[in-house]
Amino acid sequence: MTIEHLKQSKPEAEKKEEDAKVRATVEATLADIEASGDAAVRDLSQKFDNYAPESFRLTAGEIEAAMQKVSARDMEDIRFAQDQIRRFAEAQRASMTDIEVETLPGVILGHRNIPVQSVGCYVPGGKFPMVASAHMSVLTASVAGVPRIIASAPPVNGEPHPAIVAAMHMGGAHEIYVMGGIQAVGAMAIGTETIDPVHMLVGPGNAFVAEAKRQLFGRVGIDLFAGPTETMVIADETVDAELCATDLLGQAEHGYNSPACLITNSRKLATETLAEIDRLLEILPTAETARASWDDYGDVVLCETYDEMLKVANDMAYEHVQVMTDRDDWFLEHMHAYGALFLGPRTNVANGDKVIGTNHTLPTKKAGRYTGGLWVGKFLKTHSYQKVLTDEAATLVGEYGSRLCMLEGFVGHAEQCNIRVRRYGGKNVAYGTAAE
């Protein structure tokens, strides 16, 4: 196997040092929110966003006023995007059916898909107010039938971001708050004097938001660990350097720590892409951010074969994987660790981020090895149930159950089975232990 790194990101030790600092900050902040509630949220909002209104929750009138500031063109675009996302989410929901089967005569087993009862949806603001994140979380929760959906996004320039508020409202949010960062997810999960806590947190965010969700997991459910955006391009000579460089930098602009990786079996494409990235960084308006990400978190991996490319891609398990080769469907068949695939040169990650209909909240930091992204099913809990309808079934299952309980030494468990056998087994069953 011949794998050559033409460019590598900063050492893992440096990345872990940064993670440790974030972890400590988040732990202290969440403890402050738990101890002081609304007062802590207000102090944090004033400190980080210079925003401390009388109430962080928007009234119906404030929501309407914000929506009035959104242009007709933008409203039409939001509706179009939400239509695509809703259509796909509804198809996914329809695929999840309740079941009930008779596994033995008189033994009924089943499951029901029940929505989580309350969800907090975080929508990032900061450098790039992510309107699309409202569709992905709020609207998808609505399709799942969640009865209480609250949504929060930081203020932008000292006020609610009109398009984000519109997207939240149109997506089905029942409560809308103007809060950002750790204070937003902390308040939604822990609760304050004015905010009832939720059962689940969803939505992407910066490293601090992601770490806050990680620390809150268990107290509440979370969708997944969504850290800084990652993008990978798997390409061969069927495409050119401009396309590869554009797709890499298009995601590197997210933040100063957004990993971007090119995996190719073409040395020519690799070297030309490196040169094209340098050229684009001279003219890209977001070059300051994209350059920092590329310098510290960019990788170019040169492989000899497609099998090597596949192995490297599965090992890295990146969030977004753009595949542009002469065998895109082969990668679709064999990739098993990623967030979402974008197959062929006609599609791209930005489509998935904003409009095409799949969800853009996706696993990062190799979480794609054990989970997929946010989807309607994340808001549903599959709960099983059982019914025994006949005396014969109660006796049959009880006899097996009793013996298996005794095999493990659980006498009390066995007696739960035994009492049913004695009561429903009829005259042929002695008033003793069915396990005998």
C-alpha cells in the first residue's frame, strides 16, 4: 500500500490541547447556569453578545416584526428549501412503521414509534447566521410530531436575525429565543426560572456548543456530536483542480478549525489542486478564515489505488464526503463511515447544507463510524410492548422463562414466571415450582 501525505494538518496533540481548554470553560459555564439560572444566562449574553433584553423569548408580535424585514425573494427561497426538506423528512417518517406480530399462538409483541416530547433546537449565528439549520432541526422535529419545539439562535448586530426567526417560525417552532452559545444550550437543557427544560438538544454549533451538548448528554438526549465542519473530496482525473479546490475551500470558510481533505490517486490533480487553492485564497472574500483552516487542518493524501482511497476515507470518517470519480456508485456501495455522501460533479456539499432536502446536521470527529446524521427518526423513540392472551401461552413461556431465570440464579425472577404457570397452567400443573 502506497499512501503519501502531500500536506498534513497540525499534530493531534495540539488539537487535544485546544479541546481540553474548551472542556474546562464549558464545565464552569454550565455550573454557573445551573446555580444562577436566568441571571447567569443574562450575564453571559451581555458578555458575549452585548445583548440583554427584558425577555429572551420572542413574542408573537416580535416574530411577526422580524419576518416583515425578510425580503419576498428570501422568503420564497426559504419556502422552497423547507418544501424539499419536508418532503424528504415525510418520506423518511413514512418508512418507520409501528409493528405488532404474533410470535407464538397467544403471544403478541410490538413496537411503537413515539416522538420525544420536547426538543431544543440550536441554530448557530456568529460569523455566519445559519438560516438553514432552522429547517434541519425545527422542521424535521415538526414532521416527527414533537409536541414542544423550542428554538434558539444568537442575536446578530444586537437583534434577532430576521431570516432565522422566519425559518424557525415557518418550520414549526413553538417557542423562539434569542440566545447563543453555551448559555443557549445550557438554558434549554438545564432550565431556568423562565425556561422549562427540554428532553433533547439538537443542532450544530461551534466547539463550545458541541462540548456543552456532550457534557449535557445523559441529562438530556442529543442528536450527535457535531463539532467543526469537515469536508473531504475523493477525486480522480475525471475532474479538475478548480472543482476540487472550490469544494474544499467552500467548507473551510466555516471557521478557523474546519478540516478539509483531498484524497486522490492522481499526483497531477493533487499538485494542481494545491496550486489552485493558493490562487483562490488570494481572491476569496472569506479567505482569512478559509486560509487558517486550510493551513492548520488541511490534508492532501495521494493513494495508488481506489481501494487505498476507500480505506483512507473510511478511516478518517469525515462529515461531508464529495465523490467525483469514474466509479461513484462503487464508493456509495463500499463507504461505511461518513456523515453524508455527495456523488458526482453535479452535486456539492452546499446543496446538502442549504436546499436539496437531506439534513445537514451530521457526525464529525469520526462519529460517522457509529451514527448517521440528524433525521426524522432521531426525534422518535421506538418502544416495545408485549401481551400474552391465552393460558396456554402464559404456561409455555412461563416454564421456559422460569428455567432460564434459575440458570442465572435469579430466584425472584423465576417466581414471576412460576406464579403465572400455577395460575394459568390448569390442573396439570402442580402447585410447586414450574422450573422443576
